Amino acid sequence: VAERALFLWNNEHIVSLIAQNRNVILPIIFEALEKNIQSHWNQAVHGLTVNVRKMFLDMDAELFEECQNQYEEKESRAKEVEEQRELTWKRLADVAEQRRGEDMVTV
């Protein structure tokens, strides 16, 4: 499905419509493009995604950079949240272990 969707970018009429509406479209699909480039298992999808990404960069470098900055900030915040979540679970596990040790009865 992803490969077929990316093939639409080979149609000049569709590319023209996308170029006219890039301010709306790029912010919506930027994250999906980046994730495809980073981790999609299919080499054809990866290659097509790189082409689409470059097409947007060539269309409007300023908009592309803005979307890239927003994506990087979002990823950074997500990483911080995940690190905080892991730290919270570690603290909880430490407290549980400590209480378990206190509840033990020694004879």
C-alpha cells in the first residue's frame, strides 16, 4: 500500500496539486516520511520516500526545514518523556523492593 501511494508522486498533475498545497500537506506527512526513511523494511518504499522527501526539499526548503525542526523537537520531547517514564518505573521498583525487604519476618 505504501509503495502504491508513493507512486502517485510520479504523476505530474498530482505533484502540481501537492506543490500548490505544500503548506498544508508537508506538515501532515513529514513524520511518516521520516519514519519510512529510518525504518521501513521495503527497499522500494525507502527509495520512493527519499525521492518524495527530496521533492519537498526542492519545492520549499524553508517549509521543509521548519517541519524538520518541529519533528526533531517532537522526537526530543518523546525521548525525554520515555526517559522520565523509565526513571519513574525504576524508582517504583526500588521502593517496592525496599518495602518487600522491610516486610520480611526474620526468625
